[in-house]
Amino acid sequence: MENGAPPAFGELFSSLVAALLADPEKLAHLQARYYRQQLDLWLRMSGPRGPSAPPRAGEHDARFRAPEWRELAWFAYLRQSYALLAEWLHDLVEATPTDAATRRKLAFFVRQFISAAAPTNSVFTNPEAIRLALQTRGESLLRGAGNLSRDAAKGKVSMTDEAAFAVGRNLALTPGAVVFQNEVMQLLQYRLSTPKVHRRALLIVPPFINKYYILDLRPENSFVRHAIDNGLSVFMISWRNVPQALGTFGWDDYIEQGALAAIDVVRAVNASRRINVLGFCVGGTLLAAALAVLARRGQRPAASLTLLASLLDFSEPGDIGVYIDEGYVSRCEAAFREGGIVPGSRLANAFASLRPDDLVWRYVVANYLKGESPPAFDLLYWNSDSANLPGPLYAYYLRNMYLRNALRDADALTQCGVPVDLGRIAAPAYVLATAEDHIVPWRGAYASAMLLGPEVTFLLGASGHIAGVVSPPGKPRRSYRTGTLAPDADAWLDSSKEHAGSWWPHWLEWIRARSGNQVAASRELGNARYPPIEPAPGSYVGARVE
């Protein structure tokens, strides 16, 4: 995160030690049990058959899938000793007499340590890396050293073959044009592909932390192309990767020059009083705030609101909340009082730390210990193509959403000069959450849906924050759940029903019912006031500024 190490980690560790020392009997019990287990494991290993302890954590862990972890005594010992260490650290945290929030932070940082301490992460204790080095006569280690050198120069661990992709070459290929731009965004209008199109257009507001093309990757998994091919007229905001000169911009600037400016242009180009709007992740948070601003001004241009993996109620922010406390936010506010930039790469690293085994250490092992080249994967290419943020916007977002949770309460926030109340939006809402989302926990998304009205449709998709949203029809093992709204998320889940397949067709049926009659499709882009500026995907999306 910005400004150095995770906030208050040293204080957390000190509080853990102090709390445990305050109850030496409990600490002694945990220590004695851990030593007994480790001694028993060592004695089993020194026997003629090697360690024979019952299977523990790691037995079904993909990191330990190599046969050596079970068949060779030394590696079997390492695996089980590591499992005992992880169990002991977990028990220490659970035994700490502290409040739930502090315990959650302790558990998070302990998980970070446990992930880093895995024997799979060292070339000397990873049997697959050792076997490969012997088979290649050290060539794999040389390749790994080269990979490490190149990644060190880039300042990040490579997750995909970045040379395999380029925006406009094999990503973000849906035809269209930029019909408007200002300092913070370009607005794309996509070319229609059907003889007739629904009267009302759809405006998509993507997250400003990453690039917009997560919803327009390759043709076969492009949400934008799917919508257009089914008779919708689509516009998309492409946020600017802001340079230092725009480091004074704040949340209100992104509402006014981003969401509100785009709504005005889409209505003008579409010649329609009302349009449909869709927000993804923090783009959904910004969009809902913008609609609340318009509602307070007496305007309701949204015929419907779709939110994909978005939070409005931040009472359950997930593990990202462990990074955000009063001290950290105050430091950000002080650092960005005169403006500044939050590098997108730093935010990407923070999000990766939420799933260290999957998004950090697996690539360390593959790239450096085994000397492998990461495979070409469009989702991970997009994930590495992060965008810088203005510091004041970042600090405002942390303070008022994560710490204060002020957007949830009517008129608790003043934005763009008016108090905002999400209850005033009064547009039918379609809210999608995903079951394994580590950034927007689905129960938090459900609580967010309860702030909207009067008509809310809530879906729970499979998979995580990105794969659960980018879920084109035809993919195997896809599913989603629907149900009648209930007082809380667990009650909704108990009465919900599972459906096989992608959620995209379900949403398409819902949005088309709110998109007006079909009319003849125009082949022109923009209009006299907003003529095309340049072809899609535009120039903002390609800018890389660190």
C-alpha cells in the first residue's frame, strides 16, 4: 500500500506478544503442544518407514501435489512440519484476548507469513524444482535467474506472457469510436451489429483502478460484444491513467467529469431522455453516488441500474479492510493534501496480497525456481495493466467509504455540493455478486443491494471478482443463484436456487425488458455535437504512466 509497509503491523505484533505474555499459562500450553507434535513427527520420521502422522493441511494442497511430498521421508517431514507451524500460528491468533477487528488483522498478517514460509517457495526444499534442475543440468535455474532479473527491473512478478497481448491488436477489438473526452476519461460508443436495436442505450462505468477492457477482452469473452450482438446500444467510459499534473483531482471531479459527463453525452447521442447504466466494482460505487447526486438535483436519467461486484455498504469490506485504519488513512490525507499520484502497480500488489498463494507465490515458484515462462492469459494481462489514481480521490474513498461507511446513510455525505441519499435513485436495480470474491465479499454486495429500491434483483455468481463477472455462455462449470430478497444474505442464500450456465443471458433478458422498443439501427457514431474523435479503443487506454 502507499507510504510503506502495511499499517500498524509492528503495533499488531507487539499487541499479540503482550497479550500472550499476559496469560503465560495459555501460551505455555500452546507451546508445549506444538513441541510435542513436532517431536512426535521427528520421531516418526527417524523410524524405518519415515513420518506416518495423519494427513494434515497440505495433504490436498496443490502446492504439494508432487509425489515426493508423500513418498520421500524428508519432504514428507517438511510438509507436515509446515502444517504444524501453520496450525500453531493460527491457534496463537485465536487465543489472543483482543477485539474481533484486531484479531482479523493478526490472522491476515499471519496468513501472509505462512504463505511466504511454505517449503515450496525455496529451491532447496521444493522437490519439483530440484528434479527439474537435475534433468536440465541447471538450465532451469539459469532461466529462473533471468526471469528474476527481468521482473526485478519491472518491479513486479510476471503472471502472464505480456508480449502475447496488446490492446487493439487482440484485446478490446469491438469496433467503435471515441465520441467525447475530457481530462479524466474518454467515452467510447460501439458500432451496432444488428439490424434493429433497443431504443435506450447502455452506459458502462468500469473501475478506475484498472483499464476498461476487462469487459471487452477477446471477442469470445467480451461482455460488450455480447450486449451489442443482442441488440443493445453500448457506451463505455475509458478512464485516463492520470499523470502527475492531474494529481489534485478528487472524488467529486470523477463524478462530475466522469459519470455525469458521460450520462449527458450518451443521452444526447442516443436522443433519449433516459438510459440504462451499469457499474463494475468501484465504478459501481461511483455511479451510484452520481445517480444520488442527480436525484438530489431533481433528475432521474437512469431507467435501470446494474451493479457488478460493487460495494455501497462497506460494513463487510473483506480482507482489504485490514490495510485501512485511521492511522493509514490520516497518513494518506497528509501525503496528498497538495495532490499526488497513487501508482496503480502498488494497488495491484495490495490486491494480490489478498490471495498470496494464487497471485504471488505460485508465480515465484514457476518463474524463478523452475525457470518457466508464464502462460498467455488475457485476464492476468489486464490485471497487470493497472492505472494510477489521483491521491485526493484515493484518500477520500478510503475515509468516506471504508472507514466511515458514509454512503450507506442518507445525507451523511455531501458530494458535488449536495447531500446524497441512495434511496432517492428509485431505478430498478440488478445486483450481481460472486461467491469467491476476495475484494467485494458477496454478503457486503447483498447489504449494498438492500440500500436500493424499489425493485431489486440479486444474483450470486460462481467464482471470484473477475472470473465470476467475465462469464460468457458456453463455459463449463458456470452457475449462478437467484432468489427472493430476504432480510439478510444468509436467509436469501437458504431460499435461493442454483442455475447452470452463465448469468449473462439472465441479465440480458432483464435489461432488454427495460431498454424500450426496438428501432432501426443507425450505422453512424456520435452526432453533430459529438462527432467521432478517434477509433476505439481510444488513446487513453494505452497510456502507461508510473
